[in-house]
Amino acid sequence: MFHVTARAWLIAYLILVTLPLWLMMIRPTPPARPFLVEASLALGFVGLIQMALQFALIARFRGLTAPLGIDTILRHHRRIAAVALLFVAAHPVMLALHEPSLWAAFDPFGGSWANRTGAWALYGLVLLALLSVGRKTLRLSYEAWRVSHAVLGIATIVLAHVHLNLAGRYTDVLWKELVLIAITLLAVSGFAWLRLIRPALAKRRPYRVARVHEEAGDVWSVDLEPDGHDGWRFEPGQFAYLTLGPNPYTLDEHPFSFSTSGERSARDGRVGFAIKELGDFTRRIGDVPVGTVAHLDGPHGSFTPDRHPAPGYVLISGGIGIAPMLSKIRTLRDRGDPRPVLLIHGEKRLEDVPYLGELRALEREMPLDLVLSLEEPPEGWDGERGFIDEAMLRRLWPDERFRRTVFVCGPNPMISAVESALRRIGVPDEDVHAERFDLV
Ligand SMILES: Cc1cc2nc3c(=O)[nH]c(=O)nc-3n(C[C@H](O)[C@H](O)[C@H](O)COP(=O)(O)OP(=O)(O)OC[C@H]3O[C@@H](n4cnc5c(N)ncnc54)[C@H](O)[C@@H]3O)c2cc1C
């Protein structure tokens, strides 16, 4: 199911991206020009549609996020952006290689308006990429980056269309230009869906903060109860975007994994998160009064055993990566699920491990084995020490005939290290699913 759907999306994407090329081949067409010129125009068209489709890609359409997972989509969003930038930049370079006087087209304030708007679109795209890659180095807040990202993205697409209109040639035929504009508008309307319609849908199903409780390791348990509706079902390991306060039309929305049991939620509608203090929003979470209005956009993601059935699971987490694992474990316990679960959790100190008492109790209630690996273990500690690595995984891996599915969540370097260690100990890639909290 996963492969078919993902492949179907890939085929649809390739058709859409190359659509302008087929369109431009329909007569009437301008007189043929040298290959370099035609190839440069083709790259420009494809780059433009790729940029427009970026908006549809990140609009959190359930049909797209369910089979692929939002982190996979965002990873592709970044890769596609790099390819689009390459294509768009190659377009004027190839033209200038053919006709050296066109190097002047890179001057943002010289030449014709067709050249200027083309140059502005290219530089807008370069700036957008630089801000994304260098956000943390530049100390740009996530919120400021998001605004700049959206504004630059839309401005670049509008400028590219003006450039196309002024430069003419293939788009001299009105209906062809209109088809191109329609594809762009349709794709960019994903942005309206994301910023206007999704918050409106969330506003119709508000929640209230029911409990805020401090756990170990600067983590807060935050429970929400539905206000005037039954709540919705989620699968353990999924996440939602949370906004606090009466206005869901805000940039201050943050993704958090459900940490509570999906089964409990199905009964009373309550959902819970485990939130680690990290920045502006999360550091204020402990002060949020009970009764505060909250809105949720979700559930999202495919980091869930419900979509990856297996005879047993290995959960590997570090720090707050424990949150989606807790939801999985609590849900499997509530379902009376007999399948074995091995949880390997890495933390700096023992006193930082959140929910330790509950995890130890869960070991007695269900087929769960908990292994803790501590960077700074207390005196007399006889458990695992240091980062989770290949040797530790070899030592701990259950010796059994069936293949367990693995879920990994934690800091990015930990995920990368664990993924390659798993590969080295022979766990097939298709059995490993990772969720990165640090998306940008
Ligand atoms: C799928 C997913 C599930 C997550 N689940 C949990 C969880 O269960 N518990 C938990 O404590 N944390 C979770 N996080 C991380 C959490 O979203 C960030 O820690 C939080 O948004 C930080 O916000 P801040 O304002 O406190 O910190 P900031 O200093 O503003 O941000 C710190 C970092 O968090 C990320 N971030 C900030 N805002 C957003 C946003 N709106 N969207 C995406 N990333 C953002 C950025 O990479 C940023 O550099 C999850 C993240 C993702 C992507």
C-alpha cells in the first residue's frame, strides 16, 4: 500500500513538472533555435513549476502526508528546492553561453524589464536558499524565517511569471500562458489551504488545557480535552501542530508528538504531549494556565506501528524522542497487545529520564524491555553507558527468528548514527523508521 501510493504521487509529480514541456510542443510553436537555447528554456519552465509545486507539497494534505510522512515530504521539499535552484540558475547561464551579450542579464538593474524580473526571481530564490541553509548561523528565529520563506517564495514565483510574460516566445500563445498560470495558482493555493483553511477547521474543534505537570529533564506533560466535540482519533507515534490561545491564525504553532495512549483518546477525547523546554514557546509551557484554549492541526505522520505491522518492535530514543515512543507503548499496553517491545533510551543522567517510574511499571504490565544508556551514569550503575552504537545494538538485539520493525527518534546526530549502526548490524532499511524533530 505504502509503495503503490508513494509511487503514484511520484508519477503525478513528474507529469506535472514536465507538463510545460509537452504544452510548449503543441503547435503553434516558435521557430526552432539552437539546442542550448531550447534546453535552457526547458530548464526554466521545469524549475518554475517545481517552485510552485513546493507550496502544494508543504500544505499538509492528508493524502500526501499519510503515505509519506511529513518529515520525508520536508526532506524532499529541500532536495527539490536545490534542483529547482540549479535549473533556474542554469537557464540564464546557458543562454549567456550561447549569446555572450546575455551575461548582462544578470545585472538586476540593467537591461530590459524581462531581464530584470528574471534576475530578481533568480536572486530571490538564491536568498531564499541561503536563509534556509544558514538560518541557525544567522540566528534567525524560526518564526522570522518562516515569514521570509513564504514572502520570498511567492515573490519569486510572481516575478518568474512576469519574466515569462515579458520574454514571450513560447508563452506568446495566450492559452498556453493561461494554462501555466493556472497550474501555478493551483499549486500556490496550497498555501491558502495551509494558512487559512486548516486553522479555520481547527477553530471549529477547539481544545482546553486540562493539566500541566512537570516531569524529569525539563519536560512537561500537557493534557488537552476537547471543548464541545468528541475529539479525534490518532495513531500512536503521530503528531499535531499545537497553537495556544483563541487565535489559531498564528505563526506560533509548533509540532508535538502525542505521548498519550491512542486508545484512551478514543474513549475520552483527551490528548497529551510531552514537551521539552527548548526555546521561546516551550520554555513558557509550564506557565500555561489550565483552561487555556488550544487548537490542533493533525493528526499527521506515519511514525506509527499501526502503519508498519510487525511481530515485534525495537524503539530507540534519545532525550525528548521518548514522546512518540511513550504513546506507542501506552497504546500497545491498553490494547493488551502481546507483541514484544524493546525500548533503548539514551539520556545524559538518570535523573533526566522523564516518565522513568511509569516505564518501569509498564515493564511489569506488558512484554516491554527497557534499556537505559546514560552518558553520565551514577555510581554503581550496571546498565548501558554512552551513546547508542553498533556494539551496544549487537549486544542487545533480540535473538529471534522474526524481524522486528525499528522506530528511531531523537537528536539528528543520534538518528544518523543509529541508522548507520543498524545498517551495519544487518537490519534492512525498510524495517527502520526515523522521525526528526529538528526539521529546519
Ligand atoms: C514531527 C515533530 C514532532 C515533535 N514532537 C515533539 C515532542 O513530542 N516534544 C517536544 O518537546 N518537541 C517535539 N518536537 C520539537 C518541537 O516542535 C520544537 O522543540 C518546538 O517547536 C521548539 O519551539 P520553541 O519556540 O520552544 O523553540 P525555538 O528556539 O523557536 O525552536 C527550536 C527549534 O525547533 C524547531 N521548531 C521551532 N518551531 C517550529 C515549528 N513551528 N515547526 C517545526 N519546527 C519548529 C526548529 O528546528 C528550531 O530551530 C517535534 C518536532 C517535530 C518536527
